[in-house]
Amino acid sequence: MEGFTGGPVATVGYLVADRRGGSAVVFDAPQGTAAALVARAKEWATPIQYLITTHGHWDHVLDNAALVRLTGAKLGIHRDSEPLLTYPQLKMFGLEGAIEPSRPDFYLAGGRELVVGELRFQILECPGHCPGSVALYEAREQVVFVGDVLFAGAIGRTDFPGGDYDQLMESIHQKLLPLDDAVRVFPGHGPATTIGQERRTNPFLA
């Protein structure tokens, strides 16, 4: 696993492979990361099978189309977040340019699994920061990729359109905090943490 940071708000995308020479998945494709993600996957000899969008906010999807074009990866997103793929978000945030369109090949839904080689990710629906936010949990490896739901010492913002603080807190308490303390948490911004660390020290979870 390796994180790749890109774009104006230091968004992190992750390349995850089951093993060298196996299969890989990318969780989010921030601006300017597609080429580096593809190059690393080639070094590992692990074709990128899927691109998973944890939620549809602009900073997580700017390189979606580029990555799909370079790899042929299948794009997955929750149905509730799909409208953001074509919404003019950059203008809403006062930024120039446009997001190159990308179209999902399949939809993510809670209770289902995403199988990538020997890895089996449980799809956890975690709305609140954004409609259709999801986290992907791999039980054997004890890792969870959470997008902007939970951060080291913080939680996702809820002041964007579609955000809901109570819903976000419910998502965290019902979907993430039941995981073991040792589970490593990889967020869409900032450093990795663990469920135990956030349970003990995150001021929003006290």
C-alpha cells in the first residue's frame, strides 16, 4: 500500500495491492496523481483493476478520467455520490477549470464486498460528510480507507451541500468505532491513524 498526495488541498489517494504481481485497487485519484499511481503499479507488476471513489467531492475525483484512460480500471462509486461527478463543483469552490467527466462502471452499496485478488473489502456506508460516502474495510489486513469521514484528531466537514453533522456522527459510531482498536485508518487528508487512537483522543468522539 502506498499513498499519493495531490491537488490544492493535499488530498491523498491510495494504491493497494494484494501482493507483488497480483491485483491492485486505487482509492481516490486526486489531481496530478494518475501517472504516479500507474507507474508504481507497474513497478509492483500489479494491474489496477478498480478505481474506487470514496465520495464525489472534486478533490477526490480530478484524476478519475485520466486513471481510467491509462489503466482501463473499472470505476466504482456509491449511487448517491454519482451526481457530483458531473456537477460543476470547481466553480462552487471558486476554482477555475472543469472536471473531466468519468462514468461509473458499477455502484458501491453497504453490506457488499469488493474483491481485489486475495483482498476482500467490506463496503461501509458512511454518509454525513457527503451523500454516498463510503469506507472500505479489509478485515484480514486490519485496514480501513475512510475518505473524508474520519481524520487523525478530527472528522469530516459537514458544511458543504448535502452534509449532515448528526448523520456523520452516526456513521462513525455505528460503522467505524465498532472496528478493533488496532485497525489502521487511512483518510483522504493527513496522516494515518488507528481506530483505538481516535477512540481515545479524538475530541469529536469524546
